Amino acid sequence: MQAKRKRLAERPGIILEAAAAVLLKGGSRALTIDAVAAEAGLSKGGVLHHYASKDALIAALVARKLTQLREEIAACEAAIPPGPSQLPRAMVAHVRGHYGNDDESSRALLVASIESPDALQDYRAFVADQLGRLGRIEGACPGEGSVLFFAVLGLFMGRALGFHDLGEADLQPMLAALERIAGRSDS
């Protein structure tokens, strides 16, 4: 009985891994409940039991990605001395450490989520949260945190969507400029 419960508890993760694999291989159009079921080795009903639609799968993938992103930013934040510039500097540190990572799966997920209202709502909530945190930094110039956030977001999204692939020679001066802006809060 416990083995069956364990398998059932693991099933949502297995389904999300299968959905991510289907999305990576074939893009948004290939992401169907049938394709995910086949990839996961489950019945269509087994997938639908946990995720009622393609949109629900995409929203769950986005939620998982945003949780990972929050954890990565928090880890960067923990490595920086406390102060007004901690969060802005953590965002720049995150870009520095993750700029070239995982762009194929990120691209596929971003494209798929554009048509999913729930997924877009999760992205919007993440952006609002980050902007809210940046707006509460004492001593920061109004708007500077938002500009920094959108610059960082632009670097990530532009890379993920294939709009640019900056080399080190181009990226490093930009990151240095962002670090200077981020550090102004401590002055």
C-alpha cells in the first residue's frame, strides 16, 4: 500500500518532467495530454487526474520554473552582505551566474506560456513581487530598482528567446554597469 501511495505522490513530478521533455523536443504545438502521457508512460486519464488541461500543465511548469528562479535569487542574496543594495546586487549576480544556462527549455516554456492565461498570471505575479521588493528599498532613487529589474529581465528574456547571444566582451561591461547602479543604494 505504501509503495502505491509513493508512486501516486511522485506522479505529478513525473508528468511535469515528461511535459518539459515534450515541450523541449517539439515545442508548444507538440505539448498535448496524449504526448505527455506517452512520454510519462501513463494513460491519458492518469495525466488528466493531476493536470486537467494543457494550460494546467504549462502553469505548473511555469510555477516550478519561478520557484527555481526565486531560490536562485535568494541564494545570490544570501551571499551578499545585508543592506539596501542586497536584492539589486543579487539580481545582477544571478544574471552573471546563469546568463548562458538552459535557454532551449526556457525558450520553449516562454513561448508555450504566452498563450496560457494562468502561466502569464504567474509571471506577472513574480514581476510584481520583485518590483514591490525593489520599491521598498530605503535610500534607493525612485525607479532605479525597476530599471535594473527590467534590464536584467531583458538580458535573460532576450537570450532565452534568441534575440541575442552576448559574448563575454559585450556582457561584462553591461553587468559592471548594472552592478554600479545596484550599489548606489548603499551610498
